[in-house]
Amino acid sequence: MTDTMLIQGERMHVPERLVVAPSAGVFHGTEAGTSAGEGELVEAGQPIGVIENSGVRTPVCTPFAGELMGMLADPGQRLRAGQPVAWLRVA
């Protein structure tokens, strides 16, 4: 491997980002058990679901704007803090 190849790899831009659970609990979609759909454009700060723990509901908001590529958590799934919930391609 040459030094040039290392430099190119260090500058590689990866447009995908993960949205992670802000706290532990059970994941639910944003409305009536649903969550944002694949291919949906989301804005930074937009809720894509909620985590419920002991009656406290904490929104799961994406810190990035982009296209929602897929949900990694299912409604009703128990999550731990920091666990990936969704992935998106940033705009």
C-alpha cells in the first residue's frame, strides 16, 4: 500500500449516519405504533420515534437531515441507550 492510498482513504466521505436511542426503554413509532418510513426525507431535530421507560416518553430525534434509509429498531423492541435506531444518508 502506498502513502497516496492512505491519504485518499483518510479523506473518504461516508454519507451515512446512525440515529441512536437517547435512553434505555421500549421503542415506539411516532404515531399510533408507526415510525418514519424508508425513503422519507427527514430534517435535523425531527422525531422518528419515542423510547418509553417507566411511563416516561423520550423522543428519538435525528440530529441529521437526509433520507431515511432504514429502521434498525422495531416497534416494541427494548433498547439500551446508544443503540442504533435508524440509519440515513445525509443531504
